[in-house]
Amino acid sequence: QCLCHCYDCRKIGGSTYSVNLIIADSAFTLLTHSTLKYVSKLADSGKKVEQYFCGNCGTTLYSLCVGMPGVHVIKAGTLDDINGLDDSKPVAELFVPHRVCWVPAILDSKQAVAME
């Protein structure tokens, strides 16, 4: 699990950062594809990212990043079992130079300048 402070994640989530789970492609199952849509763009890193969202409500569900092959970057708040987040403290924070000044760093988590 990681927090991302990049401008894209902040805009998509409507908040000061995004809480993400990094899941191997083989462990990811999408239950319905009926309304799934996506947009492809260049992320803050300069690499292509595809952001998948619900075509009905517009909620961003997950992203696929060229710089991170083999994984899905899932928006943690979209999971049905939100209690599972209590067991997985973020191990990293990404794009920390973009973190707003009043959000403290998470103790013992890797502080990364970009997506590494």
C-alpha cells in the first residue's frame, strides 16, 4: 500500500493524496466490465498511464502504468472490504515534494521523490 501525492492522484481523488494498493495482475479480478471506461494520458512521471473508471458514476477504480508493468494500482477506497486497510499500513509515499505542508510523513515508510 502506498500514498501518492502526485498532482494527477490529487485531482482524481479530490483530496491531498491518494491511497493505493499495488496488486499483481494475476491477483486482480474485476467483477463487472459493463460500464468500465478509461482515459490514457501522460502522468507526472512523464510515462503513459491508463486510468479506469466507472462509466456510471465516474469513480476512478484503478490505473495501469507503463512504468509499473504486471500490476494494477487500485484506489483503496473503492474496495468492498474497507476494514482490510487497517492491516496494511502504507510502506511508501510517492511524489513527496508535492505533499501539502500540513500532511505529515508516515513514520517508517519509504519517502520517494517520484514513482520508483
